[in-house]
Amino acid sequence: MVDIYDSDREQVEALRKWWKENGKSIVLGAGLGLAAVFGWRAWQDYEHRQAATASLRYENVLAEATAGDRQSAVLLGEQLLEHHPRSLYAGLTSLLLARLTAGQGDLDAAARHLDRVIDGAFMGELVPAARLQKARVLLAQGKLDEALAAAPADAPAAFRAAFAELRGDVLATRGDTAGARRAYLEALQGLGEGAPTRPLVRMKLDDLGQPEAGGEGRS
């Protein structure tokens, strides 16, 4: 009995000594762990609330734009960008504001909105659409070299035909009929038979006239 008691007592004393030396750090570690968990949950809740607010703001911007009130849509869009600059809705709003300001004839403002998306590393999925719109703005500004550089041939598959069409527009404006024809043919090859833009691309190609003898064929 005594041997067992002495062993238990020694274990208790050793435990007390260990707790005295290490207990505070364990409590602190556990507290920090709990704080991290609750902090992460609080941050997630905050992010959800922010996303919901940004979504509502974006719906308001869309509603004003659909109603034809461009001035109000632009104002609400700028407010969304101010309060939610790193949200997906900021990217979508920037694309919409670019279209609205371009429609108002303010191509410089449109370019700035598009650059916000292009330069935003967190908006990767929206960048190709922004680059395409930016190339169109540059074309409208008469900046043909920049527009051509902004319409690369190695664009993502979903945008390849649209970029090819844009290159055709730039080359046709330049007077490079052969180059424009090649670009429009590339666009047609990338578009399905039922693609809504196919008739327009075909019309642009037809407007170039017949290719010279020994030149490119037609599809």
C-alpha cells in the first residue's frame, strides 16, 4: 500500500511541477488557438456580409443601367468600387461602367475602368473580357497599334474568336485587307454555326471583297 501511495504521490508532485513550469504556456496556446478559430469565424461572417452588401449594390447598378439611367448607374457603381474594391462585384461593375462610359463617349474613363480589372490580380477570370473591351476602346480611339497588341492570338479559347474578329477590325481599318481577311477567317473557324456573332463576321469578311489571285481562300 505504501509503495503504491508513494508512487502516486510522486506522480502528483511531478505533475504539479510540470504544470507550474508549462501550464501558462498551454493555457496561452489554447487561448490563442480559440481566438484564431473565433477570429476566423468572425472574419468569415464579415466577408459574407460584405459580399451580400456588394451583391445588393451591384443589383442596384444593374437596375439603373437597365432602366437607361446611365448617370445614376455610374454614380452607384463608383460607390460600390469605393466600398468593395477587391470584390468580384468590383470587377463586374468595372466592366459595366466601361460600357456605360464608352456609350457616353468618354473613352478615357472606359479605359480606366477596364485597366482596374486588367491590373487587379484578384480578378483573373474577368481579365480576358476586360482585355477584349480595352482593345475595342483603343480601336475606337484610333490607337491601332495598341489595339492590335491588346488582341493577342494566344487568348483563352473562349475568347479566341472574338479577339480574332477584333484583329480583323483593326487590320481592316489599317487598310491591310489580306491580314483582315485572315483574321476574320480565323474568327469564323472558331465560331460555331449557331454563334450569334457569326453573321456579322461573315458580313465583315464579305465587305473586304474577293481575295486577289493566289491570295487566301474563303470559308
